[in-house]
Amino acid sequence: MVLGEFVVKARRLIKSAYTRVTLSGVTLSFFLLSVSFCILQILFQGFLWNEDSAAFNTLDGILENTDVPTSLLRWLTVKENGYHLRLCTEPPDGAQNVSQVCPTIFDSLSMGNSSWIAPDNIRKHSRNDSSPLLLTIGLQDGENLIEITEQCTYTLLYPMQRLRNSVDEEIALVFSQVWLLGISSSAVLSQSIPHILAVFAMRCLATGWSAYTIWRTIDLRTRLWHLIMAPNTPCHTDFEFLPDYFKSRLAFQVPDLILNVVALIFTGLLGWRLVKSFSRNVFNCVGPPAKIIRLYGYMLTVFVSGQLLSYLLTTSISLALKEGLQHNRLVGVQIGLFILAFTLTIAMYPLGYYAVRHERKLTMIAFIVILFGLIISFFSLFSFRGFRFTWLQWPFFACITGVNAAVIVCCAVFAVLCRKHFGEGLTHYLNIEQLLSKQNFAPDEFSTEDKNVRHQNEFGNGTLDDGKRDEKWDFMDRSAPIYTLRFNVNGRVA
């Protein structure tokens, strides 16, 4: 019996979803293109992930049996055409302790130094011998072994870190495509304008980041040339550490950018048509005054921000935790802030939607407190040197957290505006629209801008008299009706 009811409900839901998706050519095109872009972009991100993983595993295999701790922080500075690489045991605290905690590994202006010896504070194990080391590494370079200096092994930590970051970025971008597909589907199924706007905003971010990564790949190739490939560098040998990495990566990045641009264009065109269609459905029965439209815009901004934060906050927290655990830099306060932010993220959107849509004052206060709690938690993280160092050295993390902070502040500002204008007619207006739309009520002619309005009486043979709009009438004055409707005993429009 229970199984049978479940099957019936499932069929109804599937039928309802199919009806919504095929409602028009625009909704069907938007849905199918969302699915297609999701599949194609996941494939491209998968190819890029494979290239990054293979390159990372190559360098990790070289350093696996050495005395190099992979938890060291990499700090590369570029000044006056010179590349200065340092490795830090902890994030530097100003210029006074840089030399102690961040010894220099390589300076391109002085080139390689065959007598270089790693300081004890960046070794796994201390050494009594002060002579330089020459390591023999077995690689699949024909049948030959290669010899590299100890300075080279420490220098390789920088490209290894960049490749690990790229792997994490590709995983985050794969989840962003799944999130985009889910939000796009929800936009069509629920005819939601905030979902459409959130999808378009995310497409803009994805396209901008895709364009940036092409420049970053070319820049990384230049940096690694000066660090490990150029003559007189510590790692210059006949063996190529990353022979085809940059060529292969660019071969996938260029079509990925083209696909992102095409997805952005189609999302913009189809999304705009859907927004206009959904807007007509929202204000289909009663023409809204300008003030109501402004308040509705505030509400939409809160909803769009909440949709974006569901991905941005989760991704920021995940990347920060992973980076902190990798370098053993997390402290109890940081972990507590991350857990608090993640918990608040889960409760934030449904709480905010209910509070804003239904104008629940206490719930709205709780929502605003959560938002300001997230703002305080986020900016408190910058008091930790490790978080600041990661933010400065990892562009993807800086981009995600920067956009995240801007969206949280935007959401908080418009949430306060919504709370300020509670009781001014928005919820009452939307409830009237919802009631009239359920009754299939659509007046032939109504405008809030014309002073003279003639309405056709759909419930009789005559027409209503011409009337003038009362400029002093307040929308919340429910004693002044707009329409005279006949209802039957069931409460429906007769």
C-alpha cells in the first residue's frame, strides 16, 4: 500500500516536472542546454584534472624518498626580472623574522649554487655532515638514472604546490557545474527568478576565471623556466620534469573558455526571456505600484545572494580546511570558526526565504544575525597569519573568498532594507497575486500608471464606470478595494 502510494506520487512529480520543462521552447532549450553544458564542462575539467594530477604525481615521486618536508610554505617573489624562492616553516610575521622562518632556496639573479646546503629548520632530519648532497633518482627516462642536487629537490616544492592547488581547483569547478545544473533545473521547475539570476552570475564568474587561467598557465610556464628549466638553474638536466604539461593544458583550456563564453551568452539570452516570463507570472493579475516593484527587487537580491552563498561559502570553507590541514596550520579557533560558518550556511537560505517572503520579524532578525555572524567570522580569519598567507599566494582561493565576502555583505545590506520595509505591502501584494492566479483571474486591462482606467466586467454583461485613481491611497489600506469580485460558498471566484 505504501509502495503504491509512493509510485503514484512519483509519477505525479515526474509528470509535473515534464510539464514545467516542456512548457515552452524557451524552458526546454534552457534545460537541455544546461544539461549539455554541465556534461561538456565536467569532461573538460576532468581532462584538466588528469593533466594536473599526472604532473603532480611526477614531482611527488621525485620527492617521495628525499629529506624534503612537503608541509613547508612556498613563497615566490618576482622583482626586477628576478625570481626569489623561499620556503617557510611558518607564515612570516613582517620583515623582522623572514630570514629565520623563510630561508632563501633559489635566487635567479645569482643562479644555481652547487654548494647550497638546506638549513636544518626546513629538513625532516638534521645532518652532521655539512657537505652538499647529490641525489640519484630513478625515473622512467629511458633506462637512465638522473642526478639532481638537494637544492633542486627543495625548488621542486614550488611547482608541486601549484599543481596541487590546480587539482583542488578542478574538483571545485566540477562541483560548480553540478551546482549550476541543480540551480538551473530548479529555476525551470519552480519558475524562480532568483535561480535564473544566480545561474547567470555564476556563469560570469566561471567565464572570467576560465580566461584568467589561460594567462596563469602561460605565466606559470615562464616562472618554472626561470626556476627549474633554464641553464644554470638547480634542476637543469637532460631530463624534462614536465615535458608536455603546458601544451596539453592549454589545448584543453582554450576550448573550455570558448564553451564558457557560449554558455554565458545562451544563459543570458534565454535567462532574460525566462525572467520576463516569470515576472509576468508574478505580477499577472494586479499591476504593481513602483514602490512594490522596488521592494520586490530588494527581496530578489537577498534570494540571489543566498543561492550564490550556498556554493561560495561551502567551497571557501572546504579549500581553507584542506589547505590548513595540509600544512598543519589549523588551530582550534580556526576549526571552530569553520564549523560555525558551515553550520550557519546550511540554515541560512531556508530561514532567509521564509523570513523575507512572509515578513516574519523574529525570523528575519535571526537571519540578519546569522549574516553578520558570517561576516564577523570571515573577517576574523584574516587575523591568522596562515589564512592571510594562503589568501595572498593562491589566486583561486582569494577569488572565491573575495566574491564570497562581497556577496555576504550585499545580502546583509538588502536583508536590513527588507526588514526596514516590512509592513509596507509587498507580502500582502504577493499573496493577492497568488490567490488571484490560482483562480485564473486575469483582468483585461489594468495599469497603475494611468490615471483613467477602464476595466471590463468579466462577471456581468456591463462594464464598470470610469474612475480616477486616488493618488493618496495607501496600498496597505485594505478598506479601499481595487476589484469587486463574487465568491462562491467554497471561497472561489464565481
